[in-house]
Amino acid sequence: MTWTLASAMRIALLDDHAVVRYGLAKRLAEEPDFEVVGAFATSKELMTALRASPADLLLIDYSLGSNDIDGLNLIRALRVRFPRSKILVTSAHHNAATVAMAMKAGARGFVGKSQELGELIQAIRTIGLGREYHNAALTRELAAMQVSEPVSGGKSEARPARRARTTPPSSDSLSDMPNLSPREREVLRCCLDGLSVTDIADKFARSVKTISGQKQSAFRKLGVRSDNELFKIEYQIKDL
């Protein structure tokens, strides 16, 4: 879904602060090529509305209320459930590491709340045209960031951080995502059923090492780093 100047870009806002939420909605509505289709205080309100009326771009706050899903888990859940909607993240506190993680999780851009509104509008238009956006200073920091990844022989070497897949299809379960191999799907389903790696190895008569490798491969493809994140995102998807 790529926005063009021929039609207004449909934008949904998510921020738990009412003043910010309504202020942004009012300002963005002044742009002739933007259409604000909703402004929401919670992730559940946003997702419920998106099921009935999709948006081209989701402008979301990185940190929501204490009882709400937010941050990386929210980005991942939105990417799984609404893969055609592009995500732009805003935050009062941001640094290169946070931005890198958000982009890897599936965001297309990141704008600090201390930035001018003009930069936010530029970011929205840039993402709407199919490109990514972050300001020049963060671009330089991100380019310099490297991560250590294991390589053959058990050693590590510094490699540029790689983006996760950013177009997962809509699904009612993480285990149904087609970028997973058949064996990764069955391992993930067992994990979601509460089975341990050892239990799964016994079930399929495979080694613990093989099952562990398939589980970690599935986690990498989904952008998930722990069992807790897996269950939290799965619950959020099914609670729609």
C-alpha cells in the first residue's frame, strides 16, 4: 500500500496523552493530503478500529500506559495483524539503539517528540511514498552501529545490523506465518501450547539441539527474542 498525491493518506494516531493526541490530529488534518481516520488512547482501541477501517499509516507513541502493550511488542503485533499499514513511531525519549530496534521490529520511521511538527509531516510523507525516515543525526549513528553475530568456529565478528522482514501477512496466529518452514511452524505451535524444548524433542523424536535451533530460527524470522514476547504478541493478536 503506497500513498500517492492523487488521494489523501489515511492516518490513525495512538497516544495515551489526550493533549498530544488531539493536538496532532488537529494539526495533521490541516494538511490537504492527510486524512486522520482516528485518534486512540490504547492499542486495543486502535486495533479494533483498524479491523473495520484500515489506515495507510499508523502514528504510534513508543511508550503507552502501564497496562498497555507498547514499544517493540506493539510494533511487532501491528506488523503481524495489519501488514499493509506503515508504522511511524514517536517518542519523548529516543536514541540510536531504540530507533534501531524499532526499525528492526517493523517501524518505517522514528521521530522524537522534541522535533518540529514540520519534521513529523515530512516523515509521514516520506514513509507514505515507500521510503524509511529518521533524521540526519540518527542516520549517521545507525550507520555506525554494528552487532556481533556468531560465525562458524564459535567466534564472533562485527556485522552491520540487519532489518527483520517488514511485511508479514495478516494471521490469527504467529505460527501460521508463511515465512516459517513447516518444522519451524510445528515447533512454534508446540511452544505456544506450553511444551518445553525437551518435550518437543521427545514428541517428534528429534534431538534437543535440533528443536532448539528450529525454535531460535523461528524467533529470528518473527523478530521475537523470548518466550515472554512470543506469548504476549500471540495473546494480543488473538484478543482482537
